[in-house]
Amino acid sequence: MDVDGMGQLTLIATAPMGLEAIVSREVKKLGYDNVRVENGRVEFDADESAIARCNLWLRSADRVLIKMGEFKATTFEELFEGVKKMDWPDWLPKNAEFPVDGKSQKSQLSSVPACQAIVKKAIVEKMKESYNIEWFPEDGPLYRCQVSLLKDMALLTIDTTGAGLHKRGYRQLSAQAPLKETLAAALVDLTRWGPHRPFFDPFCGSGTILIEAAMIGRNIAPGLERDFPSQHFPNVTDRMWQDAATEARDLAKRDVPLEIYGSDIDPEVLSLCSYHLRKSGFDKDIKIRNLAVKDAKVIGEYGVLVSNPPYGERIGEAKAVEQAYKDLGLVMKKHPTWSAFVLTSNKFFEKYYGKKADKKRKLFNGRIECDYYQYLGPLPPKPPREQ
């Protein structure tokens, strides 16, 4: 069993495709080892307090799940028996609300509704035996269970996160093509930028990349301003949540000076950006201007540019986007000490930008396959040692 009599359990941080290594690094940074990386997920061993800490701290993961177990299931009977063996009552109190979600890929058990019904029935049977009652009101805390079948392997989990981890709480309104906060954080993380360097986004849109950079620069835990269903799990005590929140507040460096700038050609989207800056508390620290990319003001030396410009996939947009990429290339040519990182699905980006990238990394923005073009400038000189 994966949930070993409480205290030691296996958690899964789900990760968008291409970001598993970043999520793994974040998990290790929190002090958890025995980390296993698989497609779309990072598994690790921890105790219940990790549920609070990981939900507060993970920047690029989608959600944090409790792994109840995994086994081969090619028949409904195997599925039922495998699920019933698991220690559901260790987690689910007798008033738990426990809907079952499901998905199935390349498996003999391909009917998701049938699998969900079998899993629900098996959990109920286990609970009946344990609590010695016949009926469960389901009017208590929410435990969203999931059965995920892949190549006839059934993975059973309980979700601790609720609304995905990208829901930080500062973004209430949405621009036309918003970038998820989790992906924006990963884009910044991949640059290894630190607050001792200037940071700029010339296509800043509603401000997501700027805000995520500021949170990284000041070491602010991204989940501090929101709620999670696991705050109501008896196993994850109020004390664990309080300790995790206190730790996060103590580790924040709120007085670190930031040189973070953004600009965008669209005044409407910029008013959305300033609303989000106010909501996130960074309106005094992040400067934004209404400028086309050709007029962008790159301030300082050895800075890092990170951007998710339009891709030119909408009708009538391609020419303007090509020109914007050319303009960006010309602007950056004048700033040889800067590094530039650009996410786009446009396969001709390097041609318009006027330079081949030093590195490329495949990432997905939602379902759109993109490349993250990386132009690596020199690192800032180390400050002279004091005599």
C-alpha cells in the first residue's frame, strides 16, 4: 500500500507536458527526496504536512494528489477488488463527499462512466465494512477521487488542490489568450533570473509573466492567498496549515528591490494588467507602458527578457506578428548584454527575429505546441570582493 498507516504517503504533483523536470526541481527544493519523474507527473514520498507546503509553494505544478495505489485492471472485477483493498477510511471520514472522476487511455476498460461507478461502489463497500454503517450522507469535506487508466494500469488518487494551482487569486479577469500562471512561472524559472537583474516583457498583456517574476524575485509562495479543499481534511491538521503559512511568510523577502518592466501596444489589455498588479500587490514595483515593441524601452544591462507574444494564428494577424518579431530582434540587437526568452508556436520565429536561438525547448501552452526560444547573453559580472 502507498498510504502506510498514516504518516508516510506518496504524493503526486501533476505537471503539464514538458515541465516535469521543473516541478521535480521545485519538489526537491522543498526538501522531499526519492522523487520519481514520469510523463505528466512527479511522485515523491512525504508526510501529511507536505500537502499544505506543496499546495502553497509549487509554482509550475497543476495540482497535488494523494496516491492511494496503482495496480493492473483488465476486468471490472479486478478494478473493484483492487480499489476495495485500499485504505480509504484512513482518509475519508464517514461524512466525506467523494465524487469519482475518471479517464481511460489505451486500456481494455474504456468506458469511463462504468469505471467511475465501479470505483465508487468499491469505496462505499470498504467504508461500510470499516464504519459499520450502510449509508453515507456525503455532506462533509470534499474528497475528489480519480481513477486513471493507462495501458490497463489503474491509478487511484485523491485531489488535495481543488481549483488548479494556477489559480493564484490575483487574476480575476482574462485577456483574449491568457497564459496560465503555472506556465508563466516555469518560463521565468527556466531563465534562472534573479532580482539582481532587470526583467522585461515587451508583450506583457494582462501581466502574468511580470507578476510571476516578482513573486519568484521576492520568494513569495504562490498559494498563500487562496483556499484548498484539503484545509478541511482531518488528516491535514489546522496546525500543519498554520505552520506552512508561517514558514512561507517568514521566507518571503518583501523588501527586495525589483527592476521589472512591461509594455504592450494594446491600452485595453494594459488596464487589465494594472488591475492585476494592484490585486497582486506589485503595482508600486512593476512599471508598465503603452508602447509598440519597436519603441520598447530596454532599461539597464545584463537583463532578462521573457515574453509570450502573439503567435499569428488568428486570421489577419500573421503580417503584424511577423513585423513585431522583426522589431523585437532589432531592439534586442542594441542590447547585447541582455538574454531573451520567447515562447511561440510560430515555426518561423528565428527567421523574423533575425538570429538562431542558442537553445530551444518544446513546451505546451494549453494544447498549442510551442517552442521556447532562448538567446543567452553574458552573465552579469560578479561584484568585486571587499578587501
